[in-house]
Amino acid sequence: MRLRTIIFILILIANPIKVHADNVTVTGVVRDSLTHEPIPFATVLLKGTDRGTLTDDNGKYTITTALRWDSIQAASMGYDTKQLPAKKGNKIIIDFDLHSTGVLLNTVIAKPKKEHYTKKNNPAVAFMERIRATQDIGDPRRKPDYNYDKYERITLAINNYQFNDSAKRGFDKKFSFIKEYIDTSALTGEPILNVALREKASEVNYRNTPQSEKEYVKGLRQSGLDDFLDQESMKTFYEDVMREVDVYNNDINILQNRFVSPLSRIAPDFYKFYLTDTVPVDSVECVELTFVPRNSASFGFTGRFYVPVGDSTMFIKRIVMHVPHNINLNFINNMLISQDYEQLPDGTRLKTKDDMIIEASIIPGMPEMYARRNTVYTGHNFDRLTDQSIFDRGQSQVYAQGVYDRDSIFWKENRTTRIAHGENSMENMIKRMRSVPLYYWGEKALKTFTSGYITTGNPSKFDIGPLTSTFSTNTIEGFRLRAGGMTTAALSPRWFARGYVARGFRDHKWKYSGEVEYSFRDKRQHSREFPVHSLRFTQLYDMDMLGQNFTLNNQDNMFMSAKRMEDIQMTYHRVSKLEYTLEMENNFTIKAKLESERQEPTRYMQFVNGMGNSFR
């Protein structure tokens, strides 16, 4: 299932209530009070909120919020900070004229006049180059062994969620309890309604020689609406689209796109760098290095590095990055990446926090989607593991026994950052939503549509389907009906069965397939979950579309019935097959099988030898 479809379904299911917001848009320009030249990359903040932005190359800014604010502030290095009162209206224009000052930053002087940017002899570029040159000094992976504990929480929510508390009837009346579960966006301060949550507690182990890194997942918890969606698709979203960012790499792969890192070898040609301020970060005075792409439509970041004043190792204590609004990044409206680091006496940097927030618009007129990955790192050490066998595993993530069955005590002990009320109460909210018949049946209909199977219980021990093969047409059979299903891990985590019967109304023949499989590993849902280690016996009699190999769909999928030309390259075939499959965690697969197959002719595909004799 495509990512856009998954998020769209989440919005449809979790949005039975009218959503509305009274947004205010503030725009303007920040200028030098004497020359009236625009000031690029000045900071503009709405006081009373955490909503803010940087001005562009022309000193212009735009901020949109639904929060109340009492004043607006503009600041830039080399200028006095200025604060102006709020105005009324939905579209407000506020311009700033800042008074210039001279600023001395150690031996670097920032001049408050409009500059014609150049990287040559630019102290900000030289500052960035020093960070690049010393990056290996602080890399914890330069040591023989490196281990740490990792807690990761990913939340999906509806952004800017406004509940109509005055409704007397209808959706708002039925779902009045929703207001008890509304949280606040960490990016804009606007209300959000959480719809899906995943928590992961793990231990990361790194070995330098031979180089290997493994993540031992001790606990994994999912709640909310994604429990009925295709888990492989959700895993792609969680671990690919919202992957961790390492600015010390030349390229950063994120949101299924490749960005140029602000510390890349080509960064001086790709970015503009500015020494903009000195600010305290956790009581440490830091130099603020601002960077923006030379081309605002290119795949780079706008943001800031914070480096302690006078630190010869050029240790970055904090990183804050956004994606420019002008780039065409699929359906993403806004993204924030914030990382915090600590430094050991020998200069080693340790990542302690990594926060990513994304706001996305899937369909015009529908509410935005909010996604947040909040990760905390603790327990850093450089001890050699007594048991080195984990590095022999082919998979990058190794799952502990019972990883999905951790209780509340486990999560209380391993949850190293505060969890909001709405996130922690999501299971209770979904349970109350499912008590409303309209929502309950709407969710079941969407679940059936996305999975292709009808469940027969909770948990379901037998699923009926796939529905996409219930009826179809082809040249040989004419109209075809099929009924089938499969057992699930709720019946047995190791023994599985699946099959179907079908009949064509033109050839008047019954077809069938029966399969029994024993898995040498316990399964969570069905027998085909990766990695497969099983023994499977199959008995089949059905049509064979010669020269065609179907891997993603069944050959009798109803959507494949419509063709420009008749397909007559078909035979009947009988198959008896015993298969052994072993999928390794590194995706290397071993298969062995014993198979007997018999092909039978149709009226279009006759078996004729060189003497003109027909065979059946």
C-alpha cells in the first residue's frame, strides 16, 4: 500500500468531526533602519507562542498560526532586537526597521550592511570547514566498541484539530469525548488529535573491527488506528520516511529523497553560511552558525548549528534544521529536525536527543497530518560485549523474545521522555470510538478494503478472501466465481492452512487449491511474514496463464479482467508440491522442492506433436 494512501485512510477514519480553525497569517519585511536594505535570515517570533521563522534572501517572512499572541519580535546579529504589538485581522502586515550595531565575535566581525554573498574569505564558511575538519575527533564510533540505550516514539496525528464543543447533535455530539484526548503540537502549539503511536525500546551495539552495528529491540508497542493497516507498509513509513539524520554524512536520505548535508564536501558551493549570534544553549554560550541553500528550491536545509564559544574541537551542541517551503517535497508542508549532543572530556560527542516533526497535506481541503519521531539516547558506554554473537546476525534489527508483549511496568521503566496524555490514552480513545456503530462499521469496511480479507473475530482465526478474486472473467472460463480464505496465527502460530474453490461458467469446471504449512518460527499474523522458515504442501488444479508470472496479485484478480485483447494462452494444470523455504535475516534465501505438474489442453491451446497427433 502506498504511503499517501495509508495516511489518507488514517485521516478519514479519525476525522468524523468537523474540523475548523481561525488561522492568522502575519507577513512583512525586516529592513535596516538607515539604508532600508532587507536583512536576510533574521529571526521573527510571535511572543506568547513558539511560532517563528527566518526571513528569506529579501528579508521577507510569513507566519501562520491559530494561537493567541500578544506581540511580534525581530532580531538579527548586528542589530538591536525590536518588538511590536499584535494587530487584529486574519491577514496582517508588520514590517520591522532594525537599528544597526557593530558586533565583535572573538576575531570575527559581522558587518550590518547588505552583503553581496561570497564564500571566498568568508569567516562563516571557514567556521563550517573547521567543523568538518574536526568531525572525526568527536565520533564515538572511532573507538573499538560503542553501546547505548535508545527509546523511540513515533506519533501520527491530525494537525490543527478543532472540536466543535457547542454541537447539539450529529458527529460532534456522538464523539464529544474526543476533546479529552487532544494534545498540543510541539512545532506550532496548535491542537492535534493523535491517531497512531509506536514505541520502541532497544539497545544499540557497535563494533569497530570487524565493523558491525546491531539494534537489539527489547520492546515494541503499537496502538491506535495503524493496528489494522498493512504492517509492512507502516514499517516502511516509520523506518524509512522518518529515518534518523546524520549531518556528518555528505548526503542525507530522508522522506525518500536525497538532501545535501550542510557539512557535505560541496556545502560551501550549495549553502550560504552566516555567523548570526551568540546564544546560551543549556547554560553554555554558543556561536550560532546559520545556513540556507543558495537556491531555495533545491533539496537542502535551512537551519543553525550551535558550537560552544572557544571550543577547539568544534563540537556541535545543538542542531536545528527545516526544509525550505519552496521545494517540491511531495505532500510535506513543514519539517523540523532538532538534535542535542553532550561532550565527554576527551572530545567525544554523544547524541542525547533527536526530534523530527513533519506536517503534511494529503488532499486539498482535508486537515493536515502531523507526524513526530522523538528519540532519546541514554546509557552511553564503550565496554566490549561479553556475548559477541549478536554481531553474527544477518539482520540489522534483532528482536527479543516477547518483544510485542511488554507490560506497562516495562514501558514505565524504559520510557525516558515524558509522554503526553493523548498519546498514552490512545488505546482507550480508540476503544470509545469503536463503541459508536457508525465508526465501528466504517473502520471495518476500510480494513476490509485495505487488506482484501474479511476477519471473522477479534482476534480473527480465519480470514475470508482475497475479495479482489471473488469474481473475474477470462476467455476460457468466462465469468468466474471464487471463495476461499486462510487461517491466522490466532489459531496457531506455527500451523497454517489456506485454500479456495472456483468455478467458470463457460467451461463448467471446478478449480481448487489447498495448502498446509508448518512454520519453524512463531508468526504474529500470517505464514508469509518475513523471515519465512517453513515446510509447505500444496495441491492445486486451476488455469495456467502461460508465460506470465504473478507476484503481487493473483492471476484471477478482478482488476486484471479488463484487457485490450483476449488472452487465449491458457491451459489447465494440476500441481502437487512440497516446498522447504529458509529466508535468512540478511535476505539470502534457500529453497528446495519436490513438484509434480501436469498440463492439460484447452480448446485454444492444443498439444500436438510433429506427426499432427493431439494429446490430452
